Amino acid sequence: MKKIVALCIFATVLSLLGAQAQNAADVAQTSQTDKLNPKTGFPEITDKPFIMFNEGVVFSQVTRIVYQDDFERSNFVWQDYSLGMYGEIQTVNMKPVNSIIRVAAFYPFLHTFNGMDQVAKQVLLYAVDIYAAPMFQTDMWKYVRINYSFGPHFFYELSDAYHHIEVGGGSLLGLELPVATRWTILFNGFVSVDYGNLGTNRIIQPYNMVWNYQLELGFRYSKRNPNTFSYIRAKQI
């Protein structure tokens, strides 16, 4: 019995000594990897957040519908086709998630009503699109990066008849192709469903449904965030 008690005491002492040694090793490793800021007392941020800029061209189609169920005839459908340019601010190393802010400017070049072309009476027509959202990213074998985001969307368009103001939610799905160390090609698709009765049409011509889809082709040049894997001139690490 005494031998069993002595063995238990010996095992307990060994376990306590082992725990103390492990804690000391963890503290030493933490002190080596995470340096504390002398002013704040928190670990230093090694991967500091920064922003990148994306830009390119974009195509947009806006569809606005007025239902005609009560009149036993086809719905009224207006569609505006536009070309423009966009710019994005994209964050890197931002915790807990990165995000983007996107602004696009359009020139509407084609207008249709129930599929029939409509001649614009004004020459100076334009549209502005704003989208901001958190962004999630994954990749396919490091050579194709996939971006996905969803968030609030704002759209303004000056048409022949109205000042359209539309607010809703949108979602962006995109591909990043790392062509070279600092150059990346961007392909994005964007879809939004909006409330379209905040403009001057809200009394005379309120819409039952408004949606918008866009296709983007852009690029990014970045020195601070080079592509580790790229198609040409890959960075050696």
C-alpha cells in the first residue's frame, strides 16, 4: 500500500513538472513569435492591413417591370443597356474579413419597351452604381482565385422620363487570374434586386420588380500584394 501511495505521489510530481515545462515552452514560443507592443501591451500586427485598387470596364442591364395581371395583358417591361467603367477599393489583411467598395459610372446606349427599341430624346444620360460588402475568397490550385460577396446596393439613373433611384441587395461572384507577379486579371458577375420607387417615377409609374445584372472585365496592379503563384514570372519563395 505504501509503495502504491509513493508511486502516485511520484507520478503527480512528474506531471506537475511536465506541465510547468510545457507552459514555459509555450510562453517562450509566444514571446518569440508574437512580440508585444511596448505601448499597448498587445501583440504586434505583423501582417498590417492595406488596400488595393481594381479598375476596368463593365456592362449593365437594368430591367423594370409593371405587372398587368388585372388587365389581362402582358406586363410592361423596360430594359436599359449601359456601358461604363468601374473602380474598386479592396482591403487585405483586414480582420475578421476583407471587404470591397465598388463605384461604377455608365452611359445608357440602348432602351427597350417590351422588346422594342426606344429612341432617347436626350443625349446626356448617365447612371451611377455603388456597392459595398464583405468579401470571401477561396482558390483553385492557387492559380484561380474565387471571390464572393453580398451586401447593399445603390443605383441612380437619369432617363428620358425620370430620375431613377433604386436601393436593394446585390451579390458579386468573380475570378482572379494571376497573370504575372504584380498583374491580375479580374472577371466579375454582379446581380442585384432593388426597390425601384424612390425616384421621380414613384407616383406616375411605380415598378413592381427591378433587377440589375452586370459583367465586368478588369485588372489590378499591386506592389504590396504580389502574386506568389502566377502564369508568368512567378515569384520565387
